[in-house]
Amino acid sequence: MKNSLLLASVCLMASCSWVELEEDARQVTLAAPQDITQCKQISHVTASVMDGMGPFTRSEGKMSEELATMARNEAAQLGGDTVVPSSSIVDGRQHFTVYRCQ
């Protein structure tokens, strides 16, 4: 019974998103490097999330979504309007470059 509850809790946590997009960050876009040719670089941010719990790992897609949301939230606070991933996800951590394009 205990193991079943633990497994259910971990599965539920792995499927939920714990990161919410802040109101100011709704205007910040996630872009690719080729999309920012007319933009000014203003900062770098690093976002991190849990990549798993014990033997359970989280999906790359869910982590990518949460990391991008965190980067967009940070970019809005820094006055940026665009973020571009500048690394791949390693151990639940990813680097982004913040730009002002408009």
C-alpha cells in the first residue's frame, strides 16, 4: 500500500507543472538563434527544475516547458522580450540568453 501511494505521488508530481508564467512574462517569446538577428543581448539566465525523484525521471518535454517558463519570467524582470536557449538540459538545468528585440 505504501509503495503504491509513493508511486502514485511521484507519477502525479512528474505530470504536473509547478511553474506558472507571470503576467509580465506573457509578452516574452521563446525564440531560436536565427530569429534574433535584430535584437540586443541584455543578459543570461539559468533555470533549473527537478529532473526526477529517486529512480523516476521527468520527461524532457515537461522539463523543457518549465525551464522556458522560468526563463521568460526572469527575462520580463530584466526588461527583455525574447529568450533563446543557449545550452541543452543537463540535470534539470538550462542556460538562456535574454534579448530585447522590439
